[in-house]
Amino acid sequence: MGNSKGFWKKNRNTILFYIPSLILAFTVLYLIGYDQVKKELVDFGLLNVGMVVAIYFFRDAVLAFAWMRLLESRDFYSIFTANTVGVAINAITPGAMAGEVVKGIIAAKNTDSKNVASSVFMLNIGYYVTTFFMLSLCMFLFVFIIEAKEVLQFLMVFSGTVFLFFSLFIFFGVAFISDFAKKMVKKIKYLSKHRSGKWLEEVLSTLKDDTKGERKKKFLEMIALQMVVRGADIAVQYAAWKVIFPSSGIKEALFFYSMRLVVQWMTNLIPSGWGVMEGAAYAVGELGWFPQVEAVMQQFITRLCKLIASLLYLLHYSFFKKVHKNGISEVRKID
């Protein structure tokens, strides 16, 4: 009995979140037919997998460059390593946020950069600003490129306006939000007296300063680079669609990119989001807007490519640690 309780406590998150999502994924694939899935994977081919994985590498390199600029560092290799390991961790853990902590820890250990914690916060702020902006842009574009009833068009315009508001609110409200959060930390007795509270206050103060004066230029540069990252995400959707469904175009890529962003909020507690995203794609196919099988396979294959990229990132980190450790040993010998 004691062993069963220990097993449950140790594997609770996996049992509650990961296994149900896998069951859903296999259910969707079963409805399509495993022979059909195998055929789609073979038809997609290793060359196209390599192309999509390469786009993921490009997007993560741009994100690392944006982070490097925020940190005022010249050590791109270490920053790239820290970022990619974080990306890999986010791909396989509940909440998709554990990787942010890992990014900060690796960057702090392997670079001399200051304000690492606030820069990680700033990158995530950039993510939300550009994500809401792209969702807004997609909603407005759909009004013109998708034939729909007036009610649906109104909902698209309304949704686009709401997303645009959130994007602008986050962009212009960083200083206000940081200042408000800092005041809340001071009001919480435990945090205000604890070392972690003092650290959080320092991070929030730095975050506020990062959007003012000369530093504001770097904030704007980071937002611009994040827009390039969002463009790479759309390129992934487009590349997969053109192979799986050759007669498709940018409309399908934009639609599934925006659908992926919306559904992503549903998958925050599910490692990798396996099943939920595929189930959503299956539901869209059921509505008759897009081919059912192609819709699911587009999501399934792009997610598979992301996990391949994540595996390569983790393998690279093993190499990085070995080289970095040997480098430190050599320096100590010289000293």
C-alpha cells in the first residue's frame, strides 16, 4: 500500500496529464487509420522533415540572438545552448514553463551576463506581445480570405480587436505591470522579508527600466526579432501543408498557425500537447473547412519535427557541457 502511494505521488503529473493526452493522440490516429498515418509519414519523407527541423533551428537561433542582445553579451554559443535546452524542456514538461528556469540557470552558469532573470521575463513578454499581435492580424486577414457568414465575420473582427488590445496593453504596460507587481510583493509579508522576495523586487525593477530610455531600443529590437520568430512558426505550418496538401496555400498555413496558438492555451498542463492539438485539428476537419486527415497530419508531423529538434538540442547540450568543463579545467591548469 505504501509503495502504491509513493508511486502515485512520484508519477501523479504523468498519470493525470501525459497519459490522457497520449490516449487522445492514439485515438485520433486510430480514427484516421494507422496504415494511413504510416503512408503520410513515408510520403512526407526525411528531406521534408529535415527542412522543417532546420526552420525550428533558425527560429531558435533568432530567439537566442534576441536574448544575447538583451544581455549585452557576445557569447552567442552559450546563449544559444541555454535557449535551446529550455526550448527542449518546454516541449516535454507540463506547463511549458519549466524550460524558462532552465534557460536562466544555464545562461547564468556559463556567461558573465547580468540581469539574466529579467531578460528571461522580457523574452516571454515579447512572446506574448507578438503572439497576440499575430493572432489579431490573422483574425483580420480571415475576414477577407475566408468566405463566412456575417456573424462569423463579426466574431473574427471582434476577436482580432481583443487580441490587438492585449498585445498593445502588454507592450505599453510593461513598466506599469512591473511596478504594480513590485508593490504586491512588498505587501505580502512572507515575500517582503524573504530573500526570494528581495530578488523578485530587483528583477521587477530591472524589468521596468528595460522599457525606458536607451534600453527601450533593445526592447523594440527584441520585439522585432520575435516577429521574425513568429514568421518562422508560420513557415513551419506552410512547409508541412504544401507537402501534405499540395493545393493549399498561405491561407491554410495562417489558419492552422492561429488555431495552434489558440489551442496552445488549452495544452499548458499537458506535456507536448500531444492529442489535444491533433484532436482540435480533427475537429476542424469535421467542420469541413479543411481535409480531415491532412489537418491532423500537419499538426502531428510538425510536432514530431519539433521533438526531433528538441532531441538534437539535448544531445548538443551534452557535448557543450563536456567542452565547457574541459575548457575550464585547461584555464585552471594555466592559472
